[in-house]
Amino acid sequence: VQLVESGGGMVQPGGSLRLSCAASGFPFSAYFMSWYRQPPGKGRGLVAFITNTGGSTNYADSVKGRFTISRDNGKNTVYLQMNSLEPEDTAVYYCQAELATKQYWGQGTQVTVSS
């Protein structure tokens, strides 16, 4: 099983980034997918969630209207489009796959928002 995040980096406030998470080794289209983040010195928290078909999504209040989660089951990939980035969005971003009692995590990608 692998979840490999990419697309992180450094961006100025107000900028945009698109994170990708490529999955392999499990039936991706059956799994709910989420993005979590862990700011420096803080715990990991949920950013966005999408059901296995992509028919339903949910977001943390702090990112509603700025971030969009999506998935392509044909490519076994989940995305996080991040717009209007703020310094408070600085964190390591992780993707997670979940189905019943099974959970898989990626290694994380750093996002830094700074002028």
C-alpha cells in the first residue's frame, strides 16, 4: 500500500497550490479519502474529506470557500486545490485513505505560506 503526496512548496499569501496524492496497492475507489494537516508544534487535524464516489465532501471551517477536494478514481488520485492561502495554512499535509477499520497514511508534503 502506498499513498504519495506531491505538490507542496512555498507560496506567498494569497497564492495557490494543488496537492496530489497518488494511491496504489488497495482498491482506491472503495475508500473514503481525506486530507489532514499538522502545523508546526500542533496536532494533526482534518482539512477535507471526500466519499468514495466523490458525491459528498466536507471541510474544516477554516478552509471552507478556499480549498476544494476532488478525486479521480480512474487515476487513483485525490487532489486538494488550495486558493487564497494564508500563513496559518502552513503545515505538513497528509492524505489518508479509510474504509471501515482500515486506514492508510501518506508521508506528508510541506506547505509554507510566507512573504
